[in-house]
Amino acid sequence: MIWAIAHFLGYYSYCHRMLKALNKYPKAPKGRFLTGLALVLSGYLMVLNNENTYRYAHQIPISNQLRAVSNQDQLDPTDFTAEELQYLERRFGVHGPQPLLAQLFFESYGQFAPVRHQTLSQLENLRFTLLSDSARLNINPMLVAAVLYEEMQLAKPVENHPIAAHSGLFRTHGPAQLSVQELVYQGKLPKDPSAEEITQGRNQLLDPHQNVRILIGKIVRLKRELGLPLNRELQIINSPKDAKGIAMLAYLYNGKSDYPRRVLRHMQDPELHGIIYSQRSLSELPLI
């Protein structure tokens, strides 16, 4: 109730300023009064609507809450509202952004020419699997490519070596940095896998092409949990709702609020587009 009163007082202040501005124009007092009354009533109805939404939010199915929030047209799909952040944190346990220093480091590291060239070369080798499985499951291939591009750069130097992977020191494996738990979520392993099954799961994750397929399966799983359409690809162009859905998928994939912005930027990278859709080949690195 206090939340609603605060919103009403703020809107009342706005209406008062509007009435003062209207008084400067030579209109009939009756016209000014009706205009001001309409402003105040509309503000009051808006507050009542927001209060009812807040009061009954927990009685609405989670998927419907998210669908209503995602219908909002926003200029930047990576700017999440308080309701979206509250839902994502409660439902999926996401977190805030990485420390600024870490963000700056990864931004600079990703633009380092040899690192970028190596990452794009790895993506080119996975292109066929990426495109075929994305088309089969109605996943935007550029979303898959953008996540892979980001995760490949975050990989630790030795974690994908079989000895290191099976040592248990690392939780995530392969180009998409996936864990054995994802295989459990997708029904590829039982809920309580044996040591032998865990080993088999790690071997699947260490296979780059299998890893990409499991990544696409994870995106499908997250789309289903968010109530997003499974029968078509989500597009960031000309569809604010789809762009918001992609931003939420990226957020859930990594759990950090600065991750979606980088993924959406990679999705619009011309060179990455060229690699995935074979519009141009990688240029050779100059000798230093």
C-alpha cells in the first residue's frame, strides 16, 4: 500500500505541475478543470492497476508473469526491470554483474587479435553442427554462435584436456562450458549418475560437436521454462519481445547481468555472421 501511495503522490505532483502549465494558456476555466481532472483520474487508475498487479503477482503462474513482463517494449532488451530481475533471481538464482575490473579484462582480452582469430577458427569448425541442430530445434544460430564465442574465451587453459577434465577439478567442459548436471537436466543421465556415467558424460562434453548439440538443447530447455515459443526462432531485429527473450536466455545461461549485453553484441558482429553463414573466410593474421 505504501508503494502505491508513493507512486500516487509522485504522479499527483506531476499533475499539479501540468495544471500550472495549463493555467498559462487563455482557455476557459472549465476546459482547464476537465483536463486536470482527467490527468488525476488517469493517474489514480494507473496506481490502482499497479497495486493490484503487485498484490496478486504471486497468485499468477510464473510463466504468465514473465510473459507479461516480456511484452514491454524497451529500447535496450538488456535493461531488465525490477520485476524481471526479481523473477529471474527467485526462479533461477541469477546474480548481478561481474566486478568492473573483470568486465574490462574480458572485453580487452576478447579483442586481442590472436585470441579472436583462434576463437573464430574454432567456431568455423563447428559451423555445420551449429547450423543443422539450430535449424532442427528452431534456435537462432547466431545466439548459439554468440554464446560459444563468449564461452570459448572464458575457458581455462587445461580444463578440456581429458586428464584434467576427469580429475574432478573442473565443473564445466567443452566449447560451451557445460557441466555434467546439464546432461541430467536434459535426461541424458539419471538424477544420481554413477561414476562410470559421469565419466561418459564428461566425454560427451569434451567432444566439441556433442558439446554444441548439448548447448542447443540447453537453450531449448530454457526457452521452455521461460514460456518462450518453441516453434520458431527468436529474432533480435524488428521484435523487441524476441530480443528481450534472447537477453533473458543469455542471462540464465551465465547468471551474470552483464553477460546478455555481450551476447547480443556478438550476435550482430559482421565477422561472426560471415563465419557462420560462409559469407567470407577468416583473414590470415599478419606476421609480427
